Amino acid sequence: MSSVGSATDLDQVILPAIPPAHLLSGQIAALQVTDRLHRGSQIVGRFEGSGLAGFKIAAQGRPLRVRMSLSVDEHSVSGWHLGATEPASTLPRLVQIRSQGRLRQCVLLRGRRAHAQVAFDLSAEEIPDDGLICVEALDIMEGDGVGPEVRELVSGRIMPDGVAGLRIDKVVFEEPPAVDYDSDTVDGCRCELYSLVSSGGLVNLNRQGPRPLRSGMFVVNPVLRQTFGSSGYITFRLSSKAEPASVIPATWRRMNSEWRWLRHATRKLMRAAAPNVEQVLSFRDGDLGVPEQRVQGNLTELEVPSPARSPLLVLLTPVPGVVPTLEYGSVGERSYAMEMSRQD
């Protein structure tokens, strides 16, 4: 056996993943470090609780964009790795996604089959010479970088141990594109698909149109350079919809009750006020002051500055029997209507 320095012939040479790298399994050499993450064969892995995954990537002095696909399923319960089968809480999960020691995005997941997308950029200076890129998933109540005001407001409204059973389905490392998206309006579902908004996760990633906000809150994530929302301000259009009736078999005997419910829901919706935004908070800095919102009929337009360093949490006033809905997000110059409302 020969040796050079501290290395020997028996040391395994780990080849880093070369961007663009699409990692779909936890059985790859590039996944160098795991903490409370169980490696998968058809997924990257599943977290026991708040934990970390470290990937060796050949960045070669270049900035990188990291994109992740996360999901929860029927196995996503506390203690799943010990054989626990208790049903998960019906409350939504609120999870921090951190990398290289910094909070990058927050993900809100609701239900048993929700998927979420995460995307953030790493500068060349943030990637060490050994190419180790660490990605953490932390419960919102853990770690630093999240202010006490946010934690106090969401306490009791979110699931404890929100990372339990969370899956990393896919991780992509690539160079940031020059221009990613040039539209000035994106519907509610695509706002979530592009990771700008997190409001509970999508079951169908191909779905388009408005996005119900059943959790009564949503996250606005930091905007990537040269992408949708990076122009300075984002306007979200919110509406109210009557809560749908329970799914009932469509029999003739129940037709009358369904029609009665439909008439009642229509009257309720007509009386329902536009969604009211109670507070907008930075996860790092706390309350941002009175939200910039304009109400017209059953619609509310909320304008927020494009977040750059810290996600924003938007809290809505709950109204029984009514579901607030994100119709779309739009970008551009600050709207004339908003400017006039400020002058008034």
C-alpha cells in the first residue's frame, strides 16, 4: 500500500456531479452527507425530521441554481421511520429550506399528496472549493433567521414537526439562465409551480388557473434574478369563493337538496366581502406595516415589494364558509390605482 499525504490506495475517489445535474436517487456518490435523511432508490430521500443533505457538485467557480421537488404522502408522519402509522395532523406544514447556512425559501404544504417546488441561486462565493452544497429542511420553529413575531403568529396554526416524512423527490443543479420568464401575469397555480408562492402545495403539477388558499395564509418567496417578479413589485389579485358542498352521490332523491345548497352558496358568495389581508411579515424582520391593498367588489389587489433576501408571510382574515383564492400575480410598474389610493 502506498500513501501520498493522508490519502491511501484504499481511499475511494468521489466524483462530483457535473452541472447540469438531475439527481433522482439517494444511491449516488454525489450525495455525500445526510443528517436525519433516509436515502431512497426512486427518490433522493425522506426526512425523519429537520435534517440536511449535502451534495458534492463540480461548480468550477460558477454560480448555480438549485431546484428541488418536495412532497408528502401517507407515510409522512412523525416517527414513520420507527413504524408509526398514526395519521398526520390536518394542519398545514411550514418548512424552511436553507442552504449554506442561509434561509432561502419557505414551503407551506397541506394535505397528504401535496407537491412543492423550490428554487434558489447560489453565488460562486457561497460554494466552497470542495463543491459541497448543503440543503437543510427545518421546521419553522427551529434554527435562526426567522423572527419571533412570525413564530408567534403561526403557533397553533401549523403542524408540529412539519418536516417529518418530507420527501426530496428530485434535485437539479444548473447554471442560472440569462432570462427565465418574461410574462407579466401568472395565474395562481403557476405562481406556486414556479416557487414564487407557496400556499399548500399542488397535487396536480399541470393544473392551471386560480389557487384556493384554504390555509388562510401564503408565502411569497424571494424572487430570482431575471425571473417573474424581479421588477420591484408584485400585485396579487385575491377573490372569495363559497365553500363547496360535500361530495354527494348525484341521485334524483338528493337533487333538491343540492339545488338548495347552490342557491344558498350563491347568496352567501354575493354577500361575502373581498378577502382582507391582515398582515404581511418578513420571516426575518417581522411586520412590514399596513399592507398595500385595494378592494373592488369581491376582489382585493395586494401589492408587495419583490422579496430578495427573506420570504414574506401573508395572513388573511378568516371568513366562515368562504375560501380566499389567489387569482393571479402580475408584475410591472406600481399600479396607477395603488398610487391614487395612497394619495387619498
